[in-house]
Amino acid sequence: MPAEPTLVPLVGTPDVDVVVVGAGPAGATAALRLAGRGLDVALIERAETPGAKNLSGGVLYLDALVRAVGEAWREAPLERVVTRNVTTLLTSDASVSLDYGDQTLASSGTGGAPNAATVLRARLDPWLAGQAEAAGAFLMPGMLVESLALAEDPAVPGGRRVVGVVAGGQVMRARAVVLADGVNSFLARGAGLRPTPRPHQLAVGVKAVLGLDPALVEARFGVPEGEGAAHALVGDATLGVAGGAFLYTNQDSLSLGVVLRLDALTESGRSAREVFGHVLTHPGLQRYVADAEVLEYGSHLVAEGGIGMVGTVAWPGCVVVGDAAGLTLNSGLVLRGMDLAITSGLVAGDVVADAVAAEDPARVLAYQAALSASPAYRDLATHAGMTGLLRAPRTVRAVGRGRARRAPFDVPHRRRRRGPAAGLAAPGAAVAEPTRVARRRAPDLEVGVTSGTEPEATRGPALNVLLGSTAFDAATPHIDTSAMDPRSPETQAVIAVCPASVYRVARSRTTGEEYVAADEAGCLECGACLVVSSGGLRWEYPASGGVRFRQG
């Protein structure tokens, strides 16, 4: 839930120059730039290690990373350099692909870096946070920031400014705060700095990492050693739910996932788990995923609002970066977030450093214009019309009926030479659906997926692990369903969007009354349930423990 700010006296000695909340790509990059400018920086992360609560589709366009770390990019834990981009239109029992392979993509980026590479967040994020530490930032993992600390200050626009954060009931004062707390951005929303996103502005991303021998990865995807492919999947992949699907190659695994717009998912009558199970067992993908092992299953919210979701990102003493600022680009076939996050972190770092040097908290307001002039914002502006197009029912129906000529394929920005990374969704007939168990308990839930009359050799990876493949630590209670009506549309929506099957309608053995139960131990902490709730659900990040991604 959004966290109400804590009002504190204006006068007080700063504990650090800058607090950065969130050690993902945006926050770590901001901390790196700030520490490089000689500032005392605290980089706070709620997970025990950076990346343990982060998850992405997995393609990082490297221009921004090179600008952030220079030649150190060569040491980054990249999985595979993407030299092959494939767009595949799926029907219920067939597929057709547009395959673009280009060896120059291996060295066409800034400073001879690759154009793009696949990454796993549990490896990338600790490395990038380590770069910030090496520059002098102080990493503080395992700490949940509870609220922003605000003070009355008639000298700044609006009469209030951010003077720090509250964690563990204690105020940590700072000359400025950088919020990189993810797409939910409870801190900024609680302080009234950011609006509450609506279901049509967000999508739930559901992803599995599938273990596969490197030699099989290279043979199945037609790439040489060390190189990889990014597949955008459209058509039948998402059973008619607006969104898309992707399949990326890692060194010894695959990243397979779906991105489903929340409003479309709740209106479809389907569930996130059902759609993911469908794409995992789709006959058109078995040439790639057959016999792979499910290593991890996870979920994350994705911003879908485009440039219109960015809005105000700077206030006296505080700026917002990355996912928290709505910086995600979905052009129909390209889904980008990490490079935009890194760019925003660099921009914020410079603006905040200048403001601290000038001892003027209002100077951080210059971040608004600086971000608007950045490559990240310009790319969002270039694709500004795609958000409305992707929401149009006619667009989805056209692809679903196999009329590929009417699909709004995106032409990648020539200067960037971006390849497809995620795609549109469209309706189609189901190939396989998850069989439901009588009791949906997490994290030891077992879900079997049938594959019709397919021969044994062409069946997809077994889903008998799913949530069991994701690590959980004992978590403090963070879900309250007591005010939810078990027969309400709100309850049905919450059940549908939860990829972990946390919620179910149960019946009391003593009174016989129905109620909404939550097996919160298996919560993937994506927050999709809260977005579609109409107010009956109370959900927040656990104060400790919870999900722990080992792949990301």
C-alpha cells in the first residue's frame, strides 16, 4: 500500500548527502554517478542482496550501460550477445517467423559494445551495485523504507520538501532522495507525488527460466557459441489477452514469459497462470523448449502507459527514476526498460549532485527538463502513439485472425538498431491448459500441464515445480483479505491476475460462510492484485523475508 509520509522538523543534520532507494539498474546507476561526483551516498535495497526481488524479460540494450560504466561493461555478467532477432506469429497449431540475423550487432554499439545482450537480474544487479560500491556508495541491503520524511519549507515551491526517508522507525536525513523503488512506487504515491496507476497502464509479466545445455541452446536457436537470439511471439501466444510473449537465450538457460495487460486479463475470464501454461506448452515452441528444466518461476509488474505515464518526476529534494517514473517502452515488438532506467539514473545523478553542491534542494527540479532531453525520453516520444494502438481491440483481433498484414509491426529506431524483444498479443484457440489442484497452496504448489495428443518427445517442460522453483524466506504478514467479498468482481479479478495462485475462495468449517483466503507465503510480490482491487484488499511488501529470485 502507498506509504503516508512522515513529517519531521526542517532543521536537522543530514546523515548522508543522498539516499537512493532501490538497487536495481536505475538506483545503482544513480548511486554510481553520485558517488563518482564525491557525494556520500546510501544505496538502500529491501532485498538481502540486489536483484533478489527483481525480474526482467532479459534483453538489455547496452548503449546506456557503456555510458554508465565505460570499459567496465566488458566485465558485466552478460548472458549472450543478441545477434538474431525473430518475430513469430503463432496460431493454435502452426507458426511463421521473420528471422533477422546480423553479426554486426555483436559490435555495433557505443565503443564497439554489442547492440544488446540477454541478462539475468540476480547476476546483473549485484554487479552494478558493486560498481556503485567501488565508487564509494554505501550499500544497505535488507532494509525496507517505510516512508518519505517531509518537512515544511516556505523557501521551496509547494512549501514542503523531502529531507530523507524512514526505515525501521528511524529517520535517515539526506540533502536529496532518489526514488528507484520500482513500478509500484509506494513511497512517491504515498506522499502524493505520483498518481495511482490504472489497470490499463500496467501489465503483469510472468516468466520462467528454463535450464538447457549451452550446446542445445546454440543448436536449437541457430547461433554460435556466446551469441544468442531474442524471439518476440505474437498471435496465439496469449490466448487473446492483450500483451505479448517472449523467448530469450541465456548462457545455459532460456527466459520464456508473457506480458499481460491487467485490464484485458481481468476482462478475458482467464488467469495469468493459465496463459503462461498455454505458451509454455505451445506446439510452435517445443523445438526450443522441449526437455528443458524449470529453474525458476517469477512475476513482475510492467509499465504500459508510455510517455503519458511519466508525468512529474521531480519535487524539492526528491526525484524518481526507472520503473518508478514509468520509463518503459512498448512499441508492439520491442519492450525496453533497463536501458531507460540506467539513462534516468545517470541524468538524476548529475542533476542531484549539482543541487547538493549548490546547497539548493529546489535545483533538483531541473531533473524534469534534463530527463525530457535524454535519449530515454526521446525514444518514448518517438513511440508515443503505440500505447493507444496497442489498446485498440481491432489491433488484437487482426493479429488473432492470422491477418499478419494488419499487425502494427514496429520499425526499430535506425540509430539504435534495436531488435524485437516482446510483442503484441492476440486471441486463438488454447492448446493446453493447466490442470487445477484441489488446494492451491504456495510455495509447494504443483501444477501439471497436459499437452493433448502430442507425442511425449514434443511436450514442454514439466510444470510440477513452478512455485517450488522459486525461493521463499519466512515473511512477515503483508496481505489482508478480510474486507473482500468472495463473490465480488474484485475478488475474481484479484484471483485472475495473481501468477502465484495466492488467493482462493474458501469456506469456513465452523460457520459455512465463504471468505477470501490468501496463502501469502508464496507471494511473488508483483503487486498486480492491488492494482485491480477496488479497495477491499490490503497488500504491501513484507517487512522481511518473502520471495528471493536466484535467476531474475
